[in-house]
Amino acid sequence: MGSQFISNIHSGYGCSSSLRCFHFVRFSLEKLFKHKYRKAIGSVRVFTILSLGFRDHVTCIYRQRDFSTVKIRAVQVKPLPDRKDIKYAVFTIVCPLYKGDNEEKIMHLPQEVAITYPSNTLTNFHPTFIPISYPRNMDQLFAKSQPILSVCVAPLQKHYRNVLRIAEFVEMYRLLGAKHFYFYEDNHSRDVKRLLKHYRKEGIADILPWNLETYHSDSYFNGIIAQINDCSYRAMIVDNYRYAAVVDLDEILMPVNYNSLMGYLRKCDKGRTSAFVFCNSFFYMKDRNDTYSTPIYARNRLLYTQTKVRRADQIKPAYAQSKCVINTHSVLEMGNNRMWKSVSGYSEVILPPNVGILHHYRDKCYNCKKTLVIDYTARRFGSLIWDRVDEICLQAFFKDNGICPTS
């Protein structure tokens, strides 16, 4: 049976005495689990950070609206594939959801879930329950996915202050056809919060909590993997969007022969592609600014996509810092640079450089002595990107004469 998802993931904390953990929940009709007296109607998938050597049996606790609870043995506990040089890993835990043969026809779905395991007594006596997020519009529960592109943005670094870069990032992706953004933030500057609040008020973005910045480096790396899966499922279930671009704030997936990402997807997606992989090429933020095309009237004058026009001649191979647009309804497990596991029958497409390239605007310079080539692809939008950035900065920072802060 193919995966059909009717609930999504939400983040929570606390599953180990030595490590702060994220849990991510996904309710899916993935397979039927056998039980003597009950019938399986789906499962909840939990993503959490645990020791790589974790071998405990896991029990899932469902909590209903009336606070009654039901305990179910997890049917799958496995680490997700990625780096092998770290102590901790993201685990996927599958909790079946049963309905008794004699129960009433209308079943009340659980509102929250927690996991427990013997080696951590804290989870047994004080389990942390995580809300399960259902579709914003319940009429879309089993509806066909909407051909809409969303953007999953990697967590913003703590105390991040470059508001102009965020505004340009969002407006560039909107020009490329994106309709919605998912940001994960923790204790950012007042100016960043102001811009994100504006986008949220306009219905353009969801602003989600993130607090793994200060923990062990292993947990931070794995938190990124958990966040990517959270966002992929959130786009699929809560909003029923077919597509999600999984990128960092310094990355633009740039089609070459199409005016927008959505234009490319409409023409080239035949329905069985799990991910469209864009190979990486570096632009360097420390490179000189080319301001030739900067309009005289522009208030915010240093847009990186318009003033950094030299990139590395070398385009990295697929999966070497590449990023992708995914079909959210095909994803089972996502990694940082590629899809790890998709629904049967779906496969990836690697875009050749003459179709699309990942424009990666790095603050640090790698192989700076190698050949740089001029690439004006991002300038195709002419005055559009300048106008949109100035407009959004004016709306969010009217008292500052429409200037988005950069530090």
C-alpha cells in the first residue's frame, strides 16, 4: 500500500537525561500491522535523536482530548542513514494506530503522542507529549495534492541579524513560484522577528520554534535532519502542497531555461519524480560587488543575487552539497542533500547544469584561486526583485525609511 498521510509532525523536547531531543510525528496509512483483536488503520512516525547504539524496546503513548491514554509497542525503531562518525543519530520510530473490531464506527484520533523506553526512567514517569498537527483544512484530508511550491528553510542561526538577506531570499523564491515558507527560529534579533512576523501576518510563512543551537554538535546536525523531515511532512499534511524546496538561507535553486521553478515543474514533472536535484555551484559573498544593474531609485542597494555575479566554474556532482525540490507525497525519509527513501515507484531526477543550478552564496571562500565565471542568470528578473525587496522592507520598516537592516 502506498503512503497516505492524514496527520503531520510537530516538535517537542525531552527524551534523554543526557540529550535534549526533538520528536516529529507523522500519521500514515503505510502498512497494516497484525493484531489479534484490533485492526490497524495507520501509524504515527516519530523522529528523535538518540545514541547511535540505542537498542531499547520503545512504547508509544497516545493521549486523547479527554486525557485518556493508550500504550502501544512501536513496530519499528531504526537510525536514519547518514554520517557514521557521530555519537548520536536521528531515529525513526513507527507507532501503529489500531481500532478495535467492537469499537464504534466513529474513531476519535489521538491528539498527542509520547515515547518511553526502559533505559530512561524519566520517560516512563514523566513522558513528554507532543501535539499531532492535522490539516489546516480538514476537507483536504484525502484530497489530491495542490500543485504549489513551498520552501523549507534551514534553522536560522542564533542572534541572526541580516534582515535584508531574508527579505531577498523570500522575494526571490516568490518570483520563482513559491507560495509558502517554513522558518525555524530561536532568539533572533528584534528586526528579524519583525520581518518574519510580517510574513506570517500576510499568510506567507509559518514561524516554528527551534532550540538546538546551543547543544552538542551531534545533536545540532541531527536536529537539522529532523527539521528537514518535519518540514517535508508539514508541507505535505498540514497544507497539502505537492512540492517543497529544501534549502538553506544562502541557497537559490535557479532554473536556467525556465522563468520559474514552477514553470519547470509544470512542464517536466511526469508524476513519478520524488526529487529534482540541483547541483551546487559557489558564489562568494566576499567577491567584489557588481552594481552595474542596480536601479538608481533602489533603497536597499546590495542584493546578493544581483551584485554577486561570479561563480565557481566547477559545478559539484549530485549529492555533494546539492539541494532539491521534493514531491512531498513521495517522501518517507529525507537527508540534508538528498531524499533517502521514497514511496515505491518514485525516483530522483538530477538536473544537468543547462537546466538548473544551485546558486550557493557562501560567506567563506573555498578554492578562491580557481577560475570564476560570470553568471547573470539571477538578473533575468530585472527590476522585479529590487522593487519587491524595497516594497517589503518599506512595509516592515516604514519608520526606518524602508531600509532592511543588514547587521
